[in-house]
Amino acid sequence: IQNWASLEEVSVIKRDENELLQELNLQDKFVFLYAGNMGPPQDVESIIAAAELLKKDGNEEIHFLFIGAGGKKKWLEAEIKNKHLSNVTVLPPRPRNDQTNFLNACDVALVPLIKGMKAVAMPSRTYNFLAAGKPILAIVEAGSEPAIVVEEENVGWVSPPHEPEKLKETILQAYSERDKFDEIRKRSRHAAETKYSFETALQKYFEVFDDI
């Protein structure tokens, strides 16, 4: 039984009304957001490598925003500094009651996991990205739960972990398909409301206990 979206805490807001994007002066950038734990299971390395490739290509439109903490955060900040990645911003964790603001501070949400996490991990933040009506780029193994959600709901793209070149191409694909985002945003929120709500999960638990 899956976790659920915090539908009462997370809503959809218009991009031009997002306070965090305004605060960071990122309104004119195409923003990819990673929000959550930056620990061993998260393939943040591929995101940074793709950001470096895009910078070397002279891409000025795409920006990466990280919000959170964890064991890889110091490495992340050092890489940004050493490689002069002006296209990456890192912020500390933000309070849960600010979720609608920071989860909406992007064009595309990122859900990255290293290899070996298939059937082991499902980032619960995924469901709140759906609640925020976000397109999702899942950097995960094929057939993993995040990949299944993205593909079944038709809300984004899947790219394999540890392959920065492929990730860069998928990022550019997402950027090129931004005219489709209105429909993707509707599908994301609809999926959160109908398939990944607390009530849906609760009903599944009731069904399990009814069979005992």
C-alpha cells in the first residue's frame, strides 16, 4: 500500500505567484527542483554532472534548485563551488507548512535514486509533487515504483541513474515539451486526488484487515 499525498497541506499555485522563485530571482529560468533528503540512496551526483554538462554547452535557461539536508549535502556544495556551477542553488530544509510554496518553486520536480533501490525505496515526496501538480523527472531504474507512477499517470519522464549524458538529454526533452505542461499538471493533481490520497490508502488498509 503506497504512502499518500498531503492534499490538505499542498496545493497548486501559479508559477508567477510563487514567493520562493521571486525571492531567488529565478522567475525567468526553467527550474528543476530536488526537495528532500540528500543521503546515500539519492542520485544527486547525476544531477550535478548533468548541470555541469549543460553549463559547458552554454545553456543559460535551465537552473537546478536543491532544498534539504543529508549526508551528501557537503559534497554537493563543494562540487558547486569547485565547478563554478552558477546554474545550481542549494537551500536548507524548509518547514512543512511551507510545502505549497517550495514544492511549486519549479517547472519540473526531480525524484532521483541510485541503482539498487528498485523495490526498496519510494520517495514519499513524489506524492506531494503530484499534489502540487508538478511534472516529474524520475531518475530511477526502469520498473521501479517512481517510474511506474510517472509512466502510468503520464506525468513526466524517466531516466536511468548514474548516466548524466542521458539525463541531460532527458532534461532537454522536458524543456522542449513545456507546451504540454498544462495538461501534465492537471493529470498530476488528478492522480494525487484519486489514486494517492489518504482516503484511498486508508481504504486499502481496511480491505486488508477485513480479510484477516
